[in-house]
Amino acid sequence: MFFNIIDSDCSSGCSTAPLINPRTKRNLWDVPVASKADIDIAVQAARRAFGSWKLLTLEKRQHYLLELADKLETERNEIHYALANETGKSDLLAQMEIDDSLDFIKFNASQPLDDEVEFEDEKLKIISTHAPIGVVGAICPWNFPLVLAVAKIAAALVTGNCIIVKPSPFTPCATLKFAELAIPILPPGVLQALNGNNDIGQIMTLHPGIDKISFTGSTATGKKVAENAARTLKRVTLELGGNDASIVCPDVDVQAVATKLALGVFFHSGQMCVATKRVYVHQIIFAEFRDAFVQAVRAIEVKVAGHQPSLFSPLQNKMQYDIVKELIKDSRGNGYNIICGGEPEEGLPGFFITPTVVDRPPDDSQIVQKEQFGPIIPLMEWSAEDEVVARVNDTDAGLGSCVWASDIATAERIARKLEVGTVWINNFEVPSPYGYFSGWKQSGVGGEWGRQGLRSYCHTQTIQFYN
Ligand code: NAD
């Protein structure tokens, strides 16, 4: 059973909605759906709670977070069951997401939030302090529902805010269960979670009792969030879509990099905001690299059972499944060379699509321009550094990128020319609680995680002392 968690109570919602298991397309569970009245009650509870929560010491709030981490660890089987079933992740992938969630809680519980001295002389001292913003509304997507929600919860709470989380209606269960597990730990109203459709998200962005929206989702929705939040001048952090590129330099160990890159590209079937979505390989090694990459891709196991050490998944929902099928159709229709995959997986009941590789489609093709968010990847050739940098930067997205090179100085030089929030050198995209995470251009506004990310949950107050 799953409940909306409002003011420390388990609520069944004004109605329920069925969830689908992406591995089987069978009905999973009914989940509660919140109403506008539920949001109003939650906002009132959060505002009440904020008055005393913000006055606790940082150490006390950190202690609460560590209790949440302990609870998540002891109840991980229950969370795992919800998470693996609703997302379609393998047991291994769901366990990894719980481990990542624990890392985010522990990171946030370990950070200082000290005042900073900005200026000091005999007459004047100026300090900056970091005060909480108030009630945060967190709106989350379906691909990594637990860790993305938990990262927002941990940062908001430790900085002295209260938070209301709206998970994606495709994957609300692990988040609702996490908030339920927190009931005996946190004071009422500090952490609340309400499942709802897009309209509930919109109500939150317009609500005058919510002071900040932390949104993770698509760029199209992010623009609506920004527009609605502007009406009450809420603080807004937007973590949006990407079209990350991997640049492979000519000096790499071809076999090793091709294998690693294939793992990253098809991790959770590419349903990761920072998964590589375009691969640019230097022309000197292109043919050898392509063969090694395709060999690694063909070795990926696609099985209906989740009890396997696989990092590959079905698409989480029909909408995303149809987007990927359309991209395959477009690639085929335009005569691009599909060198492996390109079909829904035969004989499997869920939203599975075979890992698919497209050989050198044109730069203006749909598969290069669009965020596919699924198991299909274009491979392209490059020959000059400035040319590949220009092609990689020639997009509205600016979330992340990877550079693969044996010569680290070359990799770093390229990295610094890329218009993206994070660059990974010689690894696929592995977000870390320690690294500030932000999208440039239309991939976001502001950022989260890392020390700098904690500041996004704070007002900076300047205090000037005169002698
Ligand atoms: P989405 O934008 O469709 O939905 C995200 C959330 O917004 C859901 O909870 C949804 O109910 C809510 N929502 C929808 N319309 C709304 C509105 N008008 N007002 C307020 N809330 C509204 O995104 P999705 O399909 O769930 O997730 C996939 C997208 O998220 C991809 O584009 C992916 O790149 C992006 N993403 C980004 C990051 C990041 O950190 N940058 C991380 C994960 C996913």
C-alpha cells in the first residue's frame, strides 16, 4: 500500500491511479492521487513546521538526516521492491540507486554551512550567512525517482527548509514509501510527499505558500515551471534535458573505451539525463572503434526477468517507448545505416527495445539533434579538434559531455571548450553528490549538489558590522 504523506499522516488521496510494470505491461498497484485541497493542507503544515525547523542547529538537522539514512538502510528491501517494479530496473540497478540515495543523504549531512567573511578592516566587517528559503516544492521525473527526490530532500532539510515532493505519476512509489518511513523520525510537516499528475505540479508552481521550486524534468516542462513560478517570484532551480556527446580521441585504448562507453550509453537503456546521446570518434580509429563498440552492444543481455546483473532496462513507459520507435523509424526511413538493433525485442512482453547503433547519420538528423532518452545511439566521425568542439556545442542543450583520451592535457583542453555543466574525462557519466550539477543553455537554470548546490536552498544574508 502506498500513501500520500501529509503532515505526518498517511492519506489515500482523492482518487487512485493504476501503475504499469514496464517489464511486463501488467498492472502493478493502484497509487493515491492528490487534489488541490491536499496541496493546500500540505503547504499549511510545511509553513507551520518551518518556524521551528529553521531554528534547529545545523548539527541537529544533520543528525536527523543520518537517522533517515539508517532507516533507508534497514528498510531497503521494501524500498527496493517498490523501486525495481515501478521503474523496470533490474535488481542490481535498483540497489545502485538506493546506494546513491544513501550517499546523497550522507554527503548533505556532512557539509559545513558556515558564515563567510567577505571583508574586514578596523572599521568594518562584512559577513555572508546562509538562511533557509522556506517551503520548497520538489517536482521529479521518472528515470531515477528515488535518488533525484532524496538529493533534493536532503539538501532542503539540512539547510533548514521544509519540503513537499511531487514524484512523477509514472514512478511515485519509492518516494512515497521513503516519506512514510520518515514519519517517526521527522517533525510533522517537514517532509511531505504527494503523488499527482502534471496539474498537481502546476498547482505547486503557482502556489503562493511555496517559496522555491526545485524541478527536474524535461526542458519543455521546465519552461512552463519557470513561467508559472515567475508569477509569485519563487526561487527556481531547473535541472532539464540534455543531448550529451562523447568525444573519443585517436590515442585511446580502442577496445577498453568502446566497452566502457557502450556500458554508459545503455545504462538504464539511456534513460539518464546525462547519458551520452551522441558519440564522436576520431576518423583514424573510427572503423576499429565501431566494430568493438557494436560487439560490446551485441553482448548486452535483454531479459524480462529483473533478477539478473544487467544494467539494461525496458523503456519505463509507453510514451518514451513510442518516442524511441519513432526515432528508429525516422533513421530507417532516411536510409541511415542501422548496424545493430533497431527492433522492439521479440518475444518479450514489456517496453523493451534492442540496443541500437546508427552509423554516421548526418549532423542535422533527428537522432543527432533530439534527446532520445532510450537505447539508440548515433556514431559520428571527426578529424579536427575545433571542428568536433563546434559540432558538439551546436545545440541548445548543455548538460554534460565526456572526453576520452590517453593524453589528459588534450582531454582537459577539449573539456574547457565545451558549453556544458559537467565534463567527465575517461569515464561515462556518473553523477556524484560532491560535484555541482547544472545545465547550461536550455538544460537548466541554477544547479544542485556539491557545496555550491546547498546554496541553492539558501538566501544569502549580508550583515555589516561597524566599529
Ligand atoms: P517531465 O517534464 O514530463 O515531467 C517531470 C515532472 O514534472 C513530473 O513530475 C510531471 O508530473 C511534472 N509536470 C509536468 N507538467 C508540469 C507542469 N506544467 N508544471 C509542473 N510540473 C509538471 O519529464 P519526465 O518525462 O518525467 O523526465 C524525463 C526528462 O527529465 C528528460 O528530458 C530528462 O533529460 C530530464 N531529466 C533531467 C535531469 C537533470 O538532472 N538535468 C535528471 C533526470 C531527468
